[in-house]
Amino acid sequence: MEKYRKVFRKDYEKWYQENQEYRERVASDPRRLRFHLMPETGWLNDPNGLCQMDGLYHIYYQYTPFEPTGGIKLWGHYTTTDFVRYTNEEPVLFPDTDLDAHGVYSGSAFVEDGTIHYFYTGNVKRFDRDDYDYIMDGRESNTISFDSRDGFRFTEKKLLLGNEDYPGDMSCHIRDPKIFKRGRMYYMALGARDAHGKGLVLLYESPDLRSWKYHGRITTKETFGYMWECPDLFELDGQLCLICCPQGVEPSGVDYWNVHQCTVMGLDHGLDDDICRNIPLDAAAMVDRGFDFYAPQSFLDESGRRILIGWMGIPDADYTNPTTQAGWQHALTIPRVLHWKEGRLVQEPVRELQQMRCNERTFALGQLNAAGEDGIVFEGCFRFESCGHMRLTLRQGVTLTYEDGLLTLDMGNAGSGRTKRCVRLEELRELQIFSDTSSLEIFVNQGREVFTTRVYGLEGKIRLEGECTGTAVLYDLSGFIYQ
């Protein structure tokens, strides 16, 4: 498929019928993940349109089935009732109109009164001149909506906002709509870059989800990156929060060492307050400390939990994913329940994942080495009564060390270019580690810090050394079931 041409459902269906061998080649890759959602073939990135309707969770995502480098963007679709058993549905959204001809980019869902309201960015690049920089000119960022009563059948696409509806001091980079309701008013958050290279969130308001007018913007007083992607505005345990992905933030101490970041800010004011334009830089905290976490999206499920799923990848990184050689790339993180505690974001794996646990083993930390634990697909729960320093080997060459208040993930020779990431802790009390064939998700001190990364060493070895006491509980994990 050509990157800058429309793709219709019939084009995808024809391609799918002709590429059974491609699917078989991808399925045979030993690095395919056991309990993470992946593309059947090709490329996956941002989770989109996350929601629950009548007990069924819908997980849409940016999808390029045709090849593993992410050219043409569709919306793929998984469904589940319990986050363990999944159905791989057909793609639902294609770049098939003049409003989104060069990619159906990221978006979200808002459920109300039995209807799922979807919002996304339609990408259009102009080619009538050869001097476009595609930052200040040459690009259309169309905010588009459509609806569904069941998550499978959809109304026609409708244009809500185009370039002429955005403030005059903006660049052409405006995208990723997310809806937030306060009182009777709906707000749309859009990630943006202004004409001076400053990242921000544009806010629009509407009484009916149809007609939208400019309301204001959220940004920092000093520049904090040149573009804020994938904004997510929500209330959590009484705190107004903004998660977004600033691009162009320089490293600072142990923070911000990825090429692009994912941050959370607690907003201690109303949306009508001018202080929205003057958030202090120290209000931003990292959502994840690992190498591969970007573009997360949260939603409220029908039980009132705020659940977050992220892209286990990142754009423009200088490290690689050898799965591209087998014809696929990237995955989604496990779902996480969010809380706001002691002035910070806390992430906990959804309890439904405990259904995968089997073959439970419990050790005193000093006995773990003698047990000869060599698997790579496991959940490990480590509780420290005391810890002066420690070195935990997660698989051959991959270690997690704690010394002088610094927790360091070292990928050794299994990172395909990934090296080390760190966080400072007052103390190490608990680790919950999800290890899949080619990924790690490490929850520190009950989810107050998290490391998410891909990893490419298939030799298992779990060992713990150091001055620490406590217990370790290990589980084998049965993996997802696809129906």
C-alpha cells in the first residue's frame, strides 16, 4: 500500500486474503508476547478510543498491518470482557476520505447515554508545493467525530474543527483529541505546538459534543518541550490531572532520558483560571521510567475504575526492535488502574491479570538463588523488610540494582541499544515485576514508580544478591487467550 493514498476497507480485505504466509511468519516468531496485545502483522502504536460498553471493553489502536515501520495508519480493534480473553476484531477506521486521506491518527472515545462518541485527528499532507516545512504549513489537522451504539457499527465521519478553527499563533501540529466533562460542559483537549516552538494543550468547550468553541490553553510558563502529544485530562481521587507527551525536553538528573517524554501534572486550579498558562515546571512528573512507554490513554470503566493503557514503544528512538525482521513491531502495555495518592500518580496492574497466575512459589529472599528459577514469562512479587543494597537478575544479563537510594534498570546486552534508566527512592519496599518473552513492566513501591521496556534476551535467570530481607513470590503466567 502506498503511504499517501487513501485506503478503503476493500483494499485491506483484498490484501488480507493474499497474505496468509505473512501472518504465519509473524506468528512463528519466538519473541511474540504471551500476555500483551500486538499487531497480527506490521506495526502498532497509540491506543485509541478506549472504553467499555455493556460489559465489553473496546481497545482500538494505531495500526499498519501492511509492514512493520508504521506508514499508513488505520485503527485496529481488540475486545475483551476480562483483560485476559480477547477477540481480534477487524480494523474499524480507514483513511478513506478527503478529511483523513493520509492517516486516521490518534483519538479517543467518550461514552454517554448508551452511545460511544469517537474523536480523532485526520491527517492530510499537501503536495502542491515543494517548499512546505509541514510544521507551519503544508499540513491539515482535522478534528473528526463519529458515533456508535455498540462499538462495531458507526455513523458517518463529521468534521468538527479544521486549521481555520485553531488559534492564529499555532503551528499545523494539533492533534489527539480527548474529551473531559465537568458539570454540564464538555471540554476537548488537543495536543499542540505553537508558532514559537512551545508545547501546550488547546482546550475547546461544547454544550453538546457537536459545536465547539475555543476556551483556552494549558501550558507551562517556561517552555517544556516543543510539542505536547496525546493529552489526557481527567479527575482522579479529587485531583484534576493532565497526562501528556512533551517532545523536545532535555535530560535533567535521572529524568527525561528518552527521546520523548510522558508526564503527569496535578492541576490545582479550575479550567477557567489564567494560571492554566503558567504551570510551574516542577509540577510535571514522569509517568514511566522505562525505555518504551508513550501515548497512554485512560478511561473510566463501568465499575468506576480509571484504567490506563500505553503504547509499549516510542517514536524516534535510537534503539531498535529486532522483531521487525519477522514482520511486526510494538505492543500495548498491560492495563493499569490509576490512583492519586500523597500528591502523585500511582499505577497498579488490573486485578483481572491474576487469572493468569499458576505454579505459585514462595521464597525467603536469601533462598531464591538456590531454587534455580530460570523462566522468562513470570510475575514476581518482592517484598523487602529491609534493603541496604541489592542486585536482582531478571534474565541473563538484565539487572535491577538498588544502591545509595538509586534504583537502576540495566539492560546489558539484551536491550538492542537500550542501556540504563534510573529513579531515586527514599526506600525500596516492594517490586511487582511482569516479565514476558520480550518485555518487562516493573512496578516499584506499589506503583509509585514504573519501568516499562522491551527486552531481547530469551535466556532466563532469576537471582538476587545483596543485603536485604523479605520474601519473593513467583508465578508462572498462562498468557492471554484469543477467541
